[in-house]
Amino acid sequence: MQHNLFTTMRNLKLIEGCKGTQVYALNPSAPPPASGGAGSGGGVGDKFLQHLQDHLRVNSIRSKSSRTYPPPTQTNAVVMPNSLLPYGLPVTDLLEPQIDPCLKFVDFVEKLAEVYRRIENCPQFEKSGAYLEQCAIFRGLSDPKIFRRSLRSARQHAVDAHTKVVLASWLRFERREDELIGTTSMDCCGRNLECPRATLVPGYDPESVYDPCVCSKTPKAELNDDVPECSTSDEEDYDMSFCIGDDEVRCVRFKIASLSRPFKAMLYGGFRETKRETINFTQNGISVEGMRAAEIFSRTKRLDMFPPNVVLELLKLANRFCCDELRSACDSHLAHRVSNLDDAMLLIEYGLEESSYLLVAACLQVFLRELPSSMHNPNVLKIFCSLEGRERLASLGHASFTLYFFLSQIAMEDDIKSNTTVMLLERMVECAADTWQKQLAYHQLGVAMLERKEFKDAQRWFDAAVETGHVYSLVGVARSKFKRGHRFSAYKMINPLISGYVPTGWMYQERSLYCSGKEKLVDLDTATELDPTLTFPYKYRAVAMAEENQYGAAIAELNKIIGFKVSPDCLEMRAWISISMEDYEGALRDIRALLTLEPNFLMFNRKIHGDHMVELLRPLVQQWSQADCWMQLYDRWSSVDDIGSLAVVHHMLSNDPGKSLLRFRQSLLLLRLNCQKAAMRSLRLARNHSKSENERLVYEGWILYDTGHREEALAKAEESISIQRSFEAFFLKAYALADSTLDPKSSKYVIQLLEEALRCPSDGLRKGQALNNLGSVYVDCDKLDLAADCYMNALNIKHTRAHQGLARVYHLKNQMKVAYDEMTKLIEKAQNNASAYEKRSEYCDREMAQSDLSMATQLDPLRTYPYRYRAAVLMDDHKEAEAIAELSRAIAFKPDLQLLHLRAAFYDSMGECTAARRDCEAALCVDPGHADTVELYHKAIKQRNPEQK
């Protein structure tokens, strides 16, 4: 890849997804916009250009955001848009989407059903592996909670210590507790599921993983190194001695003989030593301290009074003389003493040499729980990445596909093109045994090679994945051929996919790369129609419009995808086009928002850090004080402008980076935008910057709640309240309690908690949310007047979403027209209003409802209720095929539980029990506890097997 942006760009890629591993193709000779103004030679535009050029000369690639840059001098000069875009805009001919590194299937529903059947029917000792396959499938979905739930199930059903260690560490990594200041790698969340001591207990016990952590039940004496020495007892009948040099260790012959068969043979088997009271043990590699420890162990079966070096001697002695009980005790004792990276690096060598399974497991556990930082330790990398290291681990049963699956995912997130990533993927290939494991390993290695521009190797690995049955890897084969100049060959590879399978969006998207003109645009339009979540078609169309100077249309095209799926690359492209339109405020807004999603984002072909762009654009927009920012945030929050709110919060944090309250607000906005990974990062930063213990506990509670630990979150809230009553602590407790079916007593308690929260100091943004939640609970309790009061109070402080709750109250009072009008107010005020259209459809006749739901689907195709409503209407009109098609259209890009359940019910009503059973199995794979689907599934099974009735 060329690094000089003023030369011709070749082989450049458009960023797809949040990692930013691909880059835009730039047009250095792009014509200036027709609307560009003139600027003086010393104006801001020229200074902006000079800053960019100086930056590239000094450092072509910058990856850290901590560096500060001097802002350009603010002037009143007119700015030329072309000077703000010295590298032009992306070029359509060089754009391409990223290949998904996860497993992808041409019939995803059938695959889900297959995995569910495997989980249900496999022996209990194989369930962990079946759940791991489910993890690999869910990895490609947008909801990380489904993946984490599957990962917890894999850990729950793990049998051996190695698998428990890897999966518990993976669960911890998903919460990124390494980023929490004050925590250690051996901390856990309070349950056996992730407890570092519980993982070292082998055996199948799925019911115990949610018990309180075994660390809390361990006697303090067992954890204390300063235990008193065990003195020899005068009552023992010593009848022999071992001589080591000039020292003599008195022993009980029978006790020593009981340690192992070799000792028994030596002391009772007719050898010369049998008749001797003193045996010379000098040449057996054990010290006097070690032999005394062996004698004490032979009587007490305890090791807790000995230092680690003595226990290591005992371990060697146990291996030399086959003392199974002593070896097991030493292995366990040393394993539980490993607590940090230095210990682990030292002891793993002893563990590998002495074949100590638990000790090596404990060392691996420290390495894994220190990820990702431990990945930069060369000694750790040698163990994990090298072929020799894998073989040494394999000799003890510690080289598994699960281990390298975990490690390779972390490496790919860090740098997919690195040698470390390739070596770990190669180790994963060596450990792959099942078909799905080979598919994943081959495919991911192909993706890595493609990113490294090693196209022949990439094609070889993609071919291997295809041979194992992973059809999606044909995309990688075609792309590799295309990169080597075989465009028509690539086209011929993808074309049969469309005719041979049920067409999907990604098939048309890929084929569009290998054709041109109208044919390309038709394929991209078809791709969007089949899968509106694919970002590449929107970006391509936007760039094509920008090339025709249709900048407004280009922005509108990007708004379509950004409206329901926010990604840094789309925001970056919109920022570029905004600059060309001289909309510098819009550009700055988008750059601030994308930096919230990905703080180290690099712009302009990965040459300039986003933070630097912020500093260069700031003088061109209106300057805000911190008070102005609060007002702007209030206005944007009230108008449901989530991206604008993110930009304001980013601005405020640049002035006050240690403000935990702002970080928390940031996390709420990101969750609203379904950016859960970025939201959790903001929440961790809020926790790290908290100024008080009670505040820290609240943020820790939210982290636990958002990762599925509801009871632990409640405990944090209660602990925070015990220290100091605060709005956020009461709100957290009420929110966590309300996340279940509430009985009247529980509802009353939640109401009390929310009322307590409202009595505590807070700002209008949060109090509006609390009033809205309180109104919702009142509605559930059928206290409509009280609910209406709450919603009106929320609206008085500009909590716009309260219109929806108030409309619900009017609806329950049978005031449909008023409810409809209330939702219309929300539609008029909210920038993101797809949900408002959806909700308003409940308060009007069928024709108007269809119109509103059509608009909701247009604004946000990921909302499932409109598809379900339309399908239900079609079924009522006895148009079964059309109803099934409506649901299938959405399921193709969003295999949602409710969609699958409804289609299964439709199939069941049509007498197609096989299809109904398949959809039930797919739905239960997504949520095995969904009661309605379980009932329907049992019905479908009985209809298929009448003899079971």
C-alpha cells in the first residue's frame, strides 16, 4: 500500500465495522465542490492543509490518542472546502466490503436448529463443546449478550480443569475487568462460574457454577502463608533414618512405605535397605528440608506449612518414586499458590517438566486472566504461539481448540495482520478436530492472510474451509482471485451461489464487486433489499453520488444506515462529505461521535488521528463553554438526537476527562444506539474516575447488570445506599428489580425506590428517566392517574419519550384519538422516531397502522414488530404464503426469537410440522427458556410422531 496520499492509491479498502481494519480509497485528484468559496492564502483553509501535510511528514501513522496537537490559529477568513479535503473523497472503483471473519451460513435458521438438537441430544460430558460451537455461531451476531449467555453455558458444562480455566477467563475478558483500576487478575464476580479457585476443581457439576464463589468459603488459615511449623512428635515410633550428606532424617518405615510402591519395595521388599535402619539418600536429588517435609507429609498428609521451593522438591521426589498421593497434593498446593504473572512464568516451567496438570492450568489461568496485556509478554507468546510451546502444553492436555479459539479472537481484535495472530490461528488449525472447528480456523486464517495481502495463501485457506462445508468462504476464494487480477473468475465463483441457494444480501454484495455500471448498482440495491444491515451498499451509493457532486443525496443515503446502525466508518464518510458541503459543525459532530465509538480511530487512509481532526476543525465552528455544552446536551437529549448528544458529551469530556457522570451519560447513549462494547468501555471509565466509594459501587453495579449478573448488581446498589443515599443507587436497584415479572408487592417496592431516587439530587435528564419508569410501573399496577402525573412531570422537564407513556395511559382509558395525537407529538420532536411510528400504529385503524409501520421499517429495518403485524394481517386474510414470506424477509438478516416463534406458529397452523419444529429449534437455540416456544415445540414433535401422544 502506498503511504503517500498524493500518489495513485491502489488496493485500498473501505472500513467496514468498528475495528477500522480496512481503509478508504482516496481520490487525490477529486474535483473541488461546485459550491466552494474562495479563501486568502493565509486563511484557515491553507493553515488546515498545512497542518495535515506537516502531520503526514512527521508521522505517517499515529495510533495513540493521548498525544495533543496545537490547534490552528482561529481567523475570520473564508475557508475553501477543497483545502479541507486535500486528499479528496473515496473512489467507488476502489471500495470493497470486509469479509466477515465469523462463521456464516446460507441457511442460518437450519444451522441454529441443528446446533440446538446437538446440545439437547449429546452426552452431558460433550455439552460444553456443543455450546462452544453455539458461541462461534453467535459471535457473528450483533448482540453480545447472546454470545455471553452461550459462553456461560459452555463454562457451566465444562468437565476438566483446562476447559474451565479457559472459559472462565474468557467470560472475565468479555467484561474487560483488566480495565478496572484496583482489581487483580484473580478477582471474580462472586460466583463459581468465574472463580479462579473453582476452575481448578475437576469434574462435571453444572449446578454449582452459580453458587457463591469458593474463595469466600475458604478458611483464612488456608490462604495464610504464615502458618506455624509442624513439629515432630515424640510419640511417633521412629525406626529408620535417611542420611543426606552429614544430616539424618528420622522416619517411620511404615509411613514412608505407604507413600508409593517403590518405597514399599525398597523398605519391605527384600532389598538391602530393608534390613538397614539408616539409608543413604544423598544421591537422590532431595535436600534435608525436602526429606523432612516428605516425612511430615507421610504422617500428616499436609503441605501448608512448607514454602514453595520445598513443595517443588517434594513434587520431584513424588515423580521419581511414583508417589501418586504426594504428587497430587503438591500439584494442587502449588496450583493454588499461583497468584500473579511472575509466579506463573516461573512455575509453569516446573509444571511442564514435572507433568503437573493443575499447576500448569493455574499458570495458564493467570496468563489468560491478564489478557490482553500478557499477550505482549515475549515469554507468554513463546508458550502460546510457538509449535514447541503447543506441543509441550499438549503433552499435559492443555493445548485445546478452545484455548486457541479464545487467544486468536483477542489477537485478531488487536491486529489481524500481525505475526502473533497468524501463529495463533495456525495453532488453532492444528487443534481443530470437529468440522465446525476446521471451518472456523481455516476461514479466519484465510481472512488474516487476505488482510496481509498474501493472496495465494489466503485462497488456499479459504479453499480448505469450503472443502469442509463452509460455503461463505467462497467469498474469500473469489476475493483472493480478484486481488490477483482474475475478476471474471471471481464473478463465476459467486454467480452459482445466487442460483444454487436461497439468495442472501451478502451474495449480491460480493457479486457487485466483480461487475460494473447498472449491473453493479442493481446488485447493490438487491443486497440492501435482502439485508438492509449491510453497510457497504449505502457507502458505495453515497460515494457515487458524491462523485456526481450530489452531496445532499449522499448524506441522505448515509443517514439511512446511520439511523439504525451506527458505525465509525459511516460516520467518517458522512464527515468527509459534510466538509465538502462546508457543514463543519456536522463534520465535527460525526468525528466526535466516531471517536466515542472507537477512540483510536485513524482517518484519511489511517494517516491522521481523529483527535487531530477535531483540533483542526474546532476553530471553524461556534465555540461553547461548559455551561453551553450542558444546554446543548439537554436540547439534543430532549430531541432524541443520540449522535448529537454523543458529540456534545465528547466535547465536554475533552475539557473535563475525569468527569465520571459524563462517562456514565455517554454509556447510556451508546446503549441506546446498540453500541454495547463502547458503552461498557465508557461505563468502566466512569467507574475508574468515580470520586467516592458509593459512586464507584453504582457503576460496578451497572457493569455487573449489563453482563448478566443481576443479583450481584443489586448487592452493589444496596452497599452504595448503605454508604450514602443517592439518585443513581436507588435508580439502579429499582431498575434491576423491575427487570422481571413484578407481583403487586414487588411493584410497590420498586415504586418506593423510584420515589426515593427522585428525592435525591440529580439533573433533569436522569429525573425525567426516573419519572418515566415510575409512570410505567404505575401503569402496570393500573394506577393510570398517577402514571399520567409522572409522564406530565417528565414532559415538563423535556423528557420527550414520556409522550409514549402518556399515550399508553390515554389508550388504556380508551381515548384512542388523544393517544394517537400524543404519539404524533413525539414523532415531531424526536430525530430518531422509528419506535414512535411503530407505537403510534397501535392507536389507529388498520390502514393508518400499515402506513406507520411501513415508515418504521423504512427508518429502522431491525425493528421486528412491523413484520410480525403485517404477517398477522396476511394470515387473517388467509394469505399464508405471503405471511410466511414477510417473516422470512426479516429472519434472513435478523433471526429474532419472536419472528421465529411466530413463523413456527404459522407453520403449525398450516400443518407443516417439520418446518414448525425447525423454527422452534432455532428459536430455542436463541433463547432456550422461552415458554411459548417450548410448548409449541412439544406440540410439533407430537404431531410429527403421533405414537408419542
